[in-house]
Amino acid sequence: MFGIAYRMLGLAVEADEVLQDAWLRWQSVDHRSVKEPGAFLAKTVTNLCLNQLTSARARRETYVGEWLPEPILTGGKLDDLGPLDEVAQRESVSFALLTLLEKLTPAERAAYVLREAFAYSHREVAELIGTTEANARQLHSRARKRVGADRESRPVDPGQWRALVERFLAAAQLGDIGGLETMLAAEVVSRADSGGKVNAARNPVIGRDRVARYLIGVLERFGAGILPYFGHANGAPAIVAVGPDGVRAVVFLTFDGDELTSLELAMNPDKLSRVDEQLSRIGGVSGLGW
């Protein structure tokens, strides 16, 4: 149920709230009258998420700066999203996909998540979101087209990713603009989600030179005392930046070959509390495993 809510909302804190509401509703019904508890709970969670998504649209419009999903650490002992052994499961919680899902209407998002991530049939999706099977099929089709779901997924080799990131971090920490630029794609994009609560660019930074200078400037001004650790978040390799007071950012870096094409920096402290909680559960950053 958490997996459904998180994929639909992109926020762990709101997914937890939905589950609490669903639990209260479950407690208020006669369990003997519920033939399929799993279906009842899935429908309850889905409908609560649809209501939440409708109100979230207004909040997104007043959000300060870029809005990105809330990261969740994955792999090893971290099972908040359940097993992500299959490519489809990893893709369904990927940071990039959750960001793309923001383009969809609430109904399209529900149809996409239920069909793609949990393999519900179109008939089952229709029952869960309260529509016809034909409309559920149409919602799913539109959603796939809008997020480019037909694109070919390219799995990341963790070893290659780490080697590239180590080169990237070394150049950035040395202030080597030239060395950094050689690793950046011409149209590289950097997005940071701070919610206006920490210093970060409020608009995307685009282009090799601008991104290189921006990143080096950020490290020079705010990098003291912050250490990067390799981990996994949302089913993919990520950097967990930790300061004396806890996690300061989770950074997703996407490469095309040897070139960095995008950086997503989740920096809003409100969206990092779950990661701090997960780290405390596994004994701190030493439990990240690689």
C-alpha cells in the first residue's frame, strides 16, 4: 500500500498520511463484509491519493523553486518500497519517472502506476479508480505517451557509474572547471529542490559552462563539512551528501556514455527526514554498503 501511495504522490510523508487514513477507514468497516481485504485497501489508498493529488496541484503552483519527488534509499536492508529486483519495478520508482508523472492528471497517474508498477489489469484498474474498463485503458494509453513509457530502458552499470562520479567529484572539489566541462553534455541540466529553505538555484541551470561554474560555486560556498557517500535511492545509484547535522542532499546523476546529462539535487530538509530515518535504522552512512 505504501508502494502505491508513494508512486502516486512522489512524497513519502504524504504516502504515510494516506496509509494512516486508510487504516482508520479499515478499522471502521465490518471486516466480515469485505470479501477481498487487499482490493478494499488498494481502492481506499488509490482514492485517497486521487484526492491528495487534486489538492497538490494548487500547492505545486506556490512551491518555491523546482519541485522534485522525495527520495527514498533502496537496496540491502532498506525495504520501504519492497523488492526492486525487476527492471520494471526499479523504473517505477526512479526519480526521473516520478518527476515525469507530475505531467499527468490524477486519473492518468493512478492508471499508469497501477498498471505499470503493480500489473493490475485494465478491468481491475477501472474498479480501483471508479471508471469503465474502456476509460481505464484510455487513461493508461495517454499516460504512457505523455511520459514516454515506450522508450527503451538503459540499465546503469554501478561500477561504471561510480567511476564517472568519482572523476566528477574530484574535478568539482578541485575547482577544475575545464576538467568538469569535459564530463558534461552540451545541454546538461541541473535542478535543485530546496523549497526555499536552503540556498539553491530556483530555476534549472542549463548548459555545460553554466552548470560547471554553478556547481563549483556551490561547493566553494556551502561544501565545507559535507561529505559525499555512495548509496542507492529510488532503485538507482545516488550520492548521499551528509553534514554534521544529518543528510543535506540526495543527488541523482544521469550519464549518457561518459557524459553527464542531468543532475537532480533533492535538498529540501522536509524531503530528507525519511532518508535520515532510514540511515539511523541501518547504523548511519556506514550501512549504505558501497
